[in-house]
Amino acid sequence: MRPMNTYDFDKTIFYPDSSVTFVRWYMRRHPFALLCWLPRMAVIGLAYLLNLIPKEKLKENIFSFVRRIDDIDTVLKVYWDEHESWIAPWYRAQHRPDDIVISASPEFVVKPMTDRLGIALSRQASKRLQENMLQYFQGTSARAKCTAATATARKRCAGSMPLTPVP
């Protein structure tokens, strides 16, 4: 079995974070959207800080402005045209077509760039990674390791940690 390269997109291949960078980039170009979005985010941010809402709800609300964008594909094309140079040079030098990328950023933000780079992303990547891990560990006990309750095991199965056998 050939080794598989798995990377986290944000802060590894692309620095700093594509979600934050996209939101800032869009809001600088559309100040009215910022004025409409900011009060809502102040309330949602406070609710998150007070543990009244989960992180998933926070992220969902952060990207609520996207619903008002008529042609998100064009906006993302322009964004990535301007930010493609932020892809790490070391990654471009060792890029392989079977590389896999996992990201906590929304798929709609990251996918246009992973498509340009010709690499797999997200759900497909997670599924392929888990399949390869099952082959790596060889056995049904690997399934238990991939669904383990510990954060370390979940991160290992999600690809954010190196693939090393768990004793």
C-alpha cells in the first residue's frame, strides 16, 4: 500500500485561515454588508462566549452573510485569484495528485482552491482516510479507534494528527 499524504488546509497549506481571511476580505469590499452583519455577530459572539450556543452555531452565523451574495462562485473565484499565492511554497513543491485535505472551514470556501490544486477535500477525504486507517491497523479494532471518545483518537482519524499505530 502506497503512503498517503493528508494535510489540514488552514494554517498548513494555506496560512493563516481561509474562513477568517474570506470574511475579512469580503467585508472590506462590501462595507454595507459589514454594517448589517456586525450587530448580529456581536450578539452571537457574546452568546458563544457565555456558552449559550455551540461552536457549530457560531460558525453557521458567521457565514450568514453569504445568503445575500448573488453569485458566490464568482466572488470566491476573485477571492482565490487574489489569495492563491498564499498557498505554501513547500506544499506546491511536494504536491501529489492523490493528496487529501481536511478542513474545519466551510467546504464552499475551501473547495474552489482544492479543485484548482487537484486534491481531494473533506467528506470524501475523511472517508478515504478512515478506510486507509482501517487497512493500516488491519482489523475491526481499528473501527473502535476511529470512533473513540477521546479527542486524540478523533483527531487522528480526522487526519489532523500523524498516522501512527495506537497501542
